[in-house]
Amino acid sequence: MNPLILTTLMLGLGLGTTVTFASSHWLLAWMGLEMNTLAIIPLMAQHHHPRAVEATTKYFLTQATAAAMILFASTTNAWLTGQWDIQQMSHPLPITIITLALALKLGMAPVHAWLPEVLQGLDLTTGLILSTWQKLAPFALMLQIHPPQTIMMVTIGLLSIFVGGWGGLNQTQLRKILAYSSIAHLGWMILVLQFTPSLTLLALLTYILMTSSTFLALKLNNSTSINSLATTWAKAPALTALIPLILLSLGGLPPLSGFAPKWLILQELTKQELAPTATLAALAALLSLYFYLRLSYAATLTSFPNNPIEATAWRLSSLQSTFPLALSATMTLLLLPLTPAAIALLTL
């Protein structure tokens, strides 16, 4: 892609998210979301492959539907209450519609079916943007509307955790597995959103770090399926040792960074007298942990049959920058002791 066009699109992505962050009026927030969507569509279809075009079309239709629902709900709210302000939503009907619309934008269950299909059709770099940056603007709106329906939010959260864990069990494509991982992590964030928004922010930031590490590691090795993970030991031996730790951090095992948000969310749910919900969420997390362990096994404990050819791959110098991967992987593995400081910063 032409560097000028690429720069324009990336600036459009940043501007769309910033406009949504800064807006207090629903029309302005909707415009920011639309700028975000329109900026990423050329990035998704840049390879002109039929699978990429199909994924782009699915993404566009899904996001257009969600944007129409947001516009309808905000207009309905203005009609019923006379308010266009995001934080002044009080009527249950527009709040419910807009929560479902944002869930559709984020790819949460039960409106999640588009996310694995779209992510599978993209290259790893665009998939990384879709899995991380594109979550920020809808989450900013979700944090501002304070949905009061406890039952609906808990249901969406638990359903997302179960769907994310169950759906990833039978997958062989890494991008689909990461899509189901995204659905499960979003479920954890939504569970605690109405009680402690700072924990949702902590979970979102930790998820972005861990997912960035995973996508960058797969991109460095050019791995898109579980079978291709077996060649990573010959391409980057040191990275192969880190991949299981990054994946187990995604699964939420101590002493890695991914343990902090799940531990704090389970603690908060117990404080809110939702012990059965916390128990179900913890059990459902075991489903996700299974396929993370499966990926770890494929990367480190299996070897590719063509060893003589693959064994020389590490001798070739890579042209990719490894600094973002080194930074995100270090934070993914070692940030757990800084959890109290992170919570203090997010609650300021």
C-alpha cells in the first residue's frame, strides 16, 4: 500500500477513536465510530484476496448495523427524554438497544458470529488492529452509559466467556482461536463493568498487551495455523520459549500479568454477592485455558517433519522490527507485581 494512503488511514483510525473519546453528544460519538470503521476497511481489503474482501464485506455490514442501532437508540432517547448527552441516558429502552449495539460492535456473545470469520480473512497486522485498537471507542461509550441492567450485563458476560472458551476448542486456525479468546476476555470485562469500571479498564489494557504480544509473535514467525507453530523453534528459538508464557498469561495463570484482572474481577463479583456467577466464570475460563495449553504444546513440544530444511531458517536475518514484541512480551510476563499501582492510577 502507498505510504501516504497508509498514513492517512492510520490517522483516520486515531482521529475516529479520539473523537469518540472526546464527545459528550451521541451524534459526535457516532461520527467517531463511523470514521473508525471507514478507515480500517481499506486496510482489511488491501490484499485484494477473495477471502479478505469477504471478511471486509462482513465487517462493514455488521458495523453498519451496529451504527444504525446506535443512531436509532440515541434518537429514541432524545425523543423520550429530550437529552442527547451520552451520560444522561435514563430510559431503559434506548440503554438496552445501545448496549446490544455496542456488544455487536465489540463482537460479544450472542452477537459474536462475525468476529471469527472476519479475523480469519485478515492478515496478522490488520487482525491486531481489529482485536485491540478497534475495541477502545465502543468501550469508551460502554463505560459512559453505565448500563443499570445487572441481569443483562451478567448474562452477556457469562455467555461471552462460555462461547469464547467453547468455540475455540475445535479450531486449528490461530486467528479464529484469537477471535474466540477476544470474545472470552470481553466477557470478563463486561461482567464487572457495572460494579468497578476501573477493573474493566485494567482488564482491557492487560488484554491489549497480551494480544499484541501474541499477534506480533505469530507475525514474526509467519504462523497462521497450529501445525505451522511447530516450525517456530527453528526460526526464533528464544521466542519459542516465550510463546507458552504469553499464551498462559492470556489464560490467566499466576505469576503472569494476565492473572491480575481475573483475580480482581472474581474478588469483586464475590463482594457483590455474585458468588455463583464468579464460580461459573472461573470454570468457563478452564475451557480457554485448554486451547492455550494446546497451542503451547504445538509450539514447544512438537517438531516439524522437514527438520533439515527448517533448521537453517534461524540463520536468516529478519527484516521485521522486534522492539514492539520485546516491549509487549516483557509487560505481558512481568507486570503482575505492579497491579496495585495500576489500580491506583485507574481509579484517580
